[in-house]
Amino acid sequence: MMYLSAIRAQVRNFAGKFIKSEQGVTAIEYAIVAAGVSAVVLVIFGTEANSPVNAMLKDVFSKLQSKLTTTIG
């Protein structure tokens, strides 16, 4: 009987520390933020032809190409 009450006290002590600990909550918050940032990066730098960065780069390079062809030609 004495052994069971010692185990119960250790479990209660561990559970109390586990509940008060905020490390798990912080890790979950960082995971949520990382998922949000990765979603935004995928939208901006997506491989689709209609992504904002892709469209901007195509516009810049097409203007550069037209200026070079008029200068050379």
C-alpha cells in the first residue's frame, strides 16, 4: 500500500508540472505560425502562371527584351 501511494504522489506531481508547463503550447503556436507563413509563401511564389511574383517577373523580362531588341535592332 505504501508503494501505491508513493506512485500516486509522483503521478500527481508530474501531472501538476505538465499542466503548468507552457512549452507544449508554445510549440503548437509556432507550428501554426509556420503553417500560415508557408501558405503565404506558396501563394506568392507558387508555380502557377498567375502567381503575383511570376507575373511580375514575366512583365519585367518582357519589357527588358523589348528594350534590348529595339536598342540592338
